[in-house]
Amino acid sequence: MAEVRWRQKALDDLDSLDRWREEELGLSPVSPVILALIEDYFSRVDLAHVRPGTPVEIAGEPMDLLLLLVRVRRSEPYKVFFRVLRHDGIVEIRRVRHPRQRPLERRR
């Protein structure tokens, strides 16, 4: 139902996450799974009736930012920062963070 648009910063977050997993932990990439989970989740959400996520305020990000937690198998949930664009049915993914990654700076 909702179309997902990826900001370059979110895609860069996934690339750095995959590099960290491979270099530090010897694990395979997780970004294809996260991409698929997010695309699948929003394909089933009717934004006319539901506003998923929790409002958050992050420095350097728009005021209408929302946080969605996405779990890959039994892992800690990944933090997906997104906003719903004024155009009906479009979700803009702005950042993706690993659960143990340094948190983004809150707006003061």
C-alpha cells in the first residue's frame, strides 16, 4: 500500500553496517534482509488509516520523524527512522541504525 523511498543516508547506514558485520564479526550482510522487511512491512500498511512508529526528534532531521523497530530473526531490533511524505502513500526512510550503534543526537 505505501511506497518506500530510500534516502542515500539510510542506504549508506546499511552499507556501513554490512562492512562492520563482515570485518569485525565475520558475519554475512544483513542489509538485503532489512530492505526486504521494511519494503514488505510498508506494502501492507494503509497510511490513510494508520500512522506506524513513534515520534522522535533528532538533530538535523525533519520534525515529523518517526521511529520503527525492525527485528531480524531473534536479534535486537534495528532502528528505522522515517517520515510519511505529504504525498499519500509514500514513506521516506532516512536512517537505519544497529541496536548497539552510537545513538543519533537528540534535538535540543
